[in-house]
Amino acid sequence: MGGWSGNFVCGAIGISNIMLIIVRERTKEIGIQRAIGARPSIIIGQILTESVFLTTVAGFIGLAFGTFVLYIVDIAVDASRAAAPPDEESFFLNPEIGLPIALASLAMLIFVGFIAGLIPAMKAIRIKPIEALRHE
């Protein structure tokens, strides 16, 4: 389980970093929203929604790519088994990933994306409208 948690921590750091850059680039926009009366909850919701959306899209792309790689590996394993002598045991079995594991991984990834979006969201609501409008 240690490797999985390390992957999620690295992913959270990456997502949080991307979202911090997005918040920095949109400082003026956030300042305008705050100046015309946007509540902090609206801005937090906007940033968290974007973070979860990006994480979900990346998760689906990763699952599709991983499934494709497993398919190619399965073809290679079958070909090596066919070429091997009949009495020789194969080291590899058919690689596969179950739907429950894939969905659980995607759900955990989305949760990590949500948590990673909290830091940039909190930073965004601390932006003062006047300072944001002067920001270049």
C-alpha cells in the first residue's frame, strides 16, 4: 500500500501545483468576480469543479491507455506461450484489471483531485479585489 499512497501524494502535489498556476493566471478575473460581489463559496466551487474535472478526464485517459497497454501485453504473452515448448510453464499469466478495481482507483483519484484543489481555492478567496485588479 505504500507505493499507492506515494503515487497519490505525488499526484496531489502535481494537481495542486497546476491549480495554483491557474489561480495565479486568473488573479485579475477572480478580483473582478470578488469586486462585483461573488461570494467566496462561488469561487471555491469554481476552482474545485475545475480541479475535479481535470482529474476525472486525466483518470479516464489513464484508464484507457492502461487498458490498451494490458491488451498489447496480453497479445505478447499469448504469442510467447504459443512459441514455447508445450511442457514449459509460462512465468506470466493473462494480465487484466477488474472493473471494481478500475472504478475504485478512479474514485480515489477524483477524491485526491478534490483535496488537492482545496489549497488553491483557499488561496483564491484571499485575493483582495483591489490588489487583483492591479495584478499583471
